[in-house]
Amino acid sequence: MRQVGDDGSVLFDFNHPLASQPVTFEVLVIGVL
């Protein structure tokens, strides 16, 4: 739950905590067709 408004409305945030973080992948090419 992200925040609750004065009128009782609720804002949910379902994003993963790392969603805004840069991600680095390491790839190994094992062959070329």
C-alpha cells in the first residue's frame, strides 16, 4: 500500500522494488547459426 487519502481512498503500488533500478545482463555466445 502506497498511501491513504483523506477521503479513505487507497493507492496501491504493485511495482517490484527494483523496477526503477538499472539491470545488467551478462551473456555468453556459444555458437552462431
